Amino acid sequence: MEKEKNSDELFTERLKEYTENVAGFRMCTPKDFDTLAQYVFNETGSLLSPTTLKRLWGYLREKEQQTPRLTTLNILSRYIGYIDYATFCKYQHTGSECESDFLTNNCLQTKSLIKGDLVKLLWQPNRCVTIQYIGLCMFKVVESKNSKLSQHDTFICERIIENQPLFLSNLIHENGNPVNYICGKKGGVKFQMIAK
């Protein structure tokens, strides 16, 4: 029984670590927990209070450590791209992820965009690229911060899946030959539509 308890604690610690990696910051201040609660709500549509998150991270000084609720663990697992906590634990238990799984992440189908639409892409450690839809699943880079992509680069992309790597095909980088490119290889990419 003790071994099982240690496994549960290990999985919970890993879940917190992965959550911080996806969020892009460590849980150090009360504001961090407020921000994470908002990120989780934006991604999953489920509410977790900052107090619940503080309790899970051990930020609150409590006499007795409480076992986290399964609902909390499920929501955080969905936030980092798993179906639920049991699925997350299964991957941790086997030591490697399955070759295939269902994705429940938000997805932007580029064919639903209108020419001129702007999308902001964010990935670790501090990449921020704004792209403009120019039609036929093609985009042009409008602004690039801390990324190898440059302004005026063009590429083809059929869909952007939240918290997954983003594959760009036929990237014309600085007027060079077409190449393929991957953004957010380890932690995935977040996207935001920019109002005109």
C-alpha cells in the first residue's frame, strides 16, 4: 500500500511539473496561482480556484496535507493535453506515451479564417509570433519576437492545435528555398485570435 501511495504522490508531482511547463512559469507567488486558474479556465472551460491550486502545490501552510480531489487532477490533466488523470497516470506508469491518443485540445482550422485575420502564436521559452492569414491555408509572419521566423516569411498550415507542436510546410524563410519547420517541439504552441 505504501508503494502505491508513493506512486500517486509521484504522479501528482509530475502533473504539477508538466502544468508549470505548459503554463510557462513556476508557482511562486499568489499572482501565479491566479494566472494559472485563468489559463486553466481558458483552456478547459473548468474552474479551479487559486486556493485549490495553492493547496495542491503546498503553498498554503496547513496542519494536515489533504489528498487532492480527482476532479482537480482531471482538470489539470486536460489542461496539459490528456483526456483525464487516469490517462496521464497510465502514460507515467508505462514510462512512455502511447503512439496515438485522442486530442481534446482547442483547434483552429485555418480554412475557417478570413483573409487578413491575425493570430498570435506563443511557445516556450518566450517565443511570440504574429501571423496573418493570406488565403488557401497560407500565412505571412507579421511580427516575430525571440523566434527564428522572420517578418514576411510565408508558410502553409492547415490547423493549429493548442498545446501541440505546430508544423509549418513550405516555409519561405528570408527568400530562401522552401523548408518545413516545427514550433513548440517540446511544450506545444498556444494561439490567440487578434481582433482587428
